[in-house]
Amino acid sequence: MTQNGFIAKLTRAIERNNSLLCVGLDPQPAKYPSHFPASVTGEALFNWGRRIIEQTRDLVCCYKPNAAFYEQVGPDGLEALRRTISAVPDNIPVLLDAKRGDIGSTAAAYARATFDVWQADGVTLSPYLGRDSVAPFLANPAHFAFVLCYTSNPSAAEIQEFGGGARLFEHVARQAQQWAGANQLGFVVGATQPQALARVRQLAPDRWILAPGIGAQGGDLPAALAAGLNAAGSGLVVPVSRGVIYSADPRAAAQSLRDAINAARSSAGAPVTPPAPHTELILKLHDVGCVQFGNFTLASGKSSPIYVDLRRISADPGLLRLAARAYAQLLAPLHFDRLAAVPYAALTIGTAVALEADAPLIYPRKETKSYGTGRSIEGVFSAGETVAVIEDLVTSGGSVLKAIEQLQAAQLAVTDVLVLIDREQGGPENLAAAGYRLHAALKLSTILTVLRNAGRISADQFAQVQNYLKRT
């Protein structure tokens, strides 16, 4: 995080002004003529915005000029936008509300306009065109984007609730986290949608959320804060436009809103610990029988109070998608040329991960073919390439090390191994000793805790499995 980046400015402004309030600058002379002179010039728009900034700059954490309301005036309006942004104190971030959404050279041009011409610190973006529409705006680590996730308008559900069990806004919340880190990308979720706010906070516990809709749109401030604040009682920016800028006394209105936000934060009491990451995935694994409790005999002949069978994932396409997304999040920061799935349980998972991550897949055979090409590794690859190994779970790591031997015999490089579940029985240590990094989406202890908190297993079952893990 750079010293003058959006998040650095935002967090300092929040602390300095004790405020999560963002004032939106939306000049609408036709709708509010009493607030503007009869002749609406660029100079008039600039003076209007400058006065609001001067009256509220010790009460806010951010300013959010809406590009459309300046563009409608023409060249004079655009010059007023530039001057208005320049009038914002350097220690308060500017979020340009432009909702851009294009790709390639067009997106790059919009990004240059946003950051080089208008000198904004952040921008609102549409995710409809995917990662390509966001990446140009985040080439500089100081810049930030709020991606539209679940908007505050009444008809938002027509599109953003699409998908039933796997709703579109949830997919956006999951997928966009793979595009950039928490210091560069957050989400727009309407304060009019507290259930969606709570869901996005669950899916993205460390992300900043911009929650429009308080005031004229009728959002419930206490409900929005309860749903959207993170575990530290922050992570939420509350933008208000008309309720401040068209009031008789903008300063008094801003102060009243800031105080109301802080009162609601205080009344919420101690911050609630957010759900464990991948809670939905864990519960579905239990639903399908991938995690079972009882008395089982393992392949080693030993007895176990818990049995994990990830071959059952393929019984539920929704669960398979969730698992693939968990792997894809682990893959995002890694460098590799292709994936290699360990047979047999990881073949189905590896295929789903390859589709989710848009990466080519190979796999080492358990037995070499005695016919045809006689290959020991299936798929297309070249010697010297780097592969990320996909396994379903790790216990001691023996099966993974055997697969890696085959890959290295074909002159493929391996540094990273990814699993859905680490049974916490020596696998990470054994792989590390051999020179490989293990990345696990879930630990068995986390699965136990989530199932216990959800009432899926008893306290006795929880303790029994914990004691078993300590002994093995």
C-alpha cells in the first residue's frame, strides 16, 4: 500500500475525522434550481462543489463526484469536475463515480482519464466484461476500484439475483477477489439490500464496501451497518449525496449523518467475528457426505472417527464449483504453466479447477499404458515447464510426492501443491522438507469448528476427532 494510495488516504481520513461518511457531489441544476444560478456555467458548478467541500472536509472520509452530472454540462462541466477534484484536500481521497466497463485500449483510455486527467484516487467499475475491464484501472498499486456487486436501485434483483442457488452478485463477489487484493478492489453493495450486504461481507471479509442508498433511497442505516461492517467495526463507506448537498445547511447535515453512523456503530456493540472463509463450502461438503463421522477403518488399517471422501464432490455440481473457486483463489498469486491433477480423486476436481482458472491440465497416470503412446503423463506439455499440482487432500503427503516424481522425470518443474483439505497430520511438513510449498483451502480443524458452530456435530464428536488428530 503506497503512502498516498486510495486506501492509505481513506484509513487516515476515517481516523482523523472519525467518519465513514462519503459525500457525493452530484450537481443537478434542473432538479434543484434554487441551489444554482440561473445561468449554469462551469464556474458556477465549481463554486457550488467548492463550498460543499469547504463546509464538510473535517466530517468525511471521502468525496465521490459523479462524472455524469458534470458531463451533461459539456466542456465547461468537465473543467468544473477537474477543478472540483483539485479543491479536495490532499489528505482526503476522491472516488470518481463513473461506473466504467470496457476492455482493451478503451478501458486503458478511461483509466488514464480517471487518474491522470481528473486526478481521482479511485473509481467505480462494472464487472460485466470480466477481469479485462478492471485490470487497466489497477496497473498502479495506489489506485482503487469499487466493483458493482448488488446495486441500490429497485430493479437490481432482476439481474443481480439471477442464478438461484449461485446468484450472480455472489459470483461477482467471489470472482473479483481474484482480480486484485483488498488494497485495490472492493465492492458496491446497496444499503437498501442488507441481506446482500451481509452475504458479501461473509464472502469478502477483508474487502471495503461502498454502500449507497442511505437517505433519499430509503436505506436503513443501522441495518446496513450491522450487515456490512467488518470484524473491526469498519470496512464500510457510506456515501450520501442529496441528503447533504441539497440540505439548507450541508455542514449540519453532514455532521448529523456522521454522528448517526458512529452511534449505529457503537450500538452494534463488540464486532462480530465474521464467518470462517469457505463456510458454505464446508457445509455442502458435509451435506453430500464428503465429511462423515463414526468409526471407520482406513487404508492403513487404523481406526478413525472421521472419514473424508472427496470423490463424492461430483454428486453436486454446485459444490464442485465452490471447490474449484477455492482452488482458483489459491492459484491466483502463483506462477505456473499448467496444472497437474493427481489420480484418481483429484481428476474430477482438477478438471473443474482448470475450467475455473482457465489453465491447461495434465495428469500423471498411476500405471503406464502398455499400448498406444505408452505415456506415463497424459496431456500436452513441454519439458522445462512449471506445473502446480492439484490433489484432493493431504495426510502425510506420500501420494503427492510419488506424483511429483513422475512429473519431474518428464523434466517438469514443481514448486507448489494445492489441496482442498489439509488433514493436519504431517503433510505440510513432509512436503516442505522435500522442497515444496503446500497451499490448502481448508484445514480439518477449521471444518470441525464450522460444523460444531452450525450444530452439525456434537461437542463429544468434536472433542473425539480433535483428540484423534493430536494422537496421529
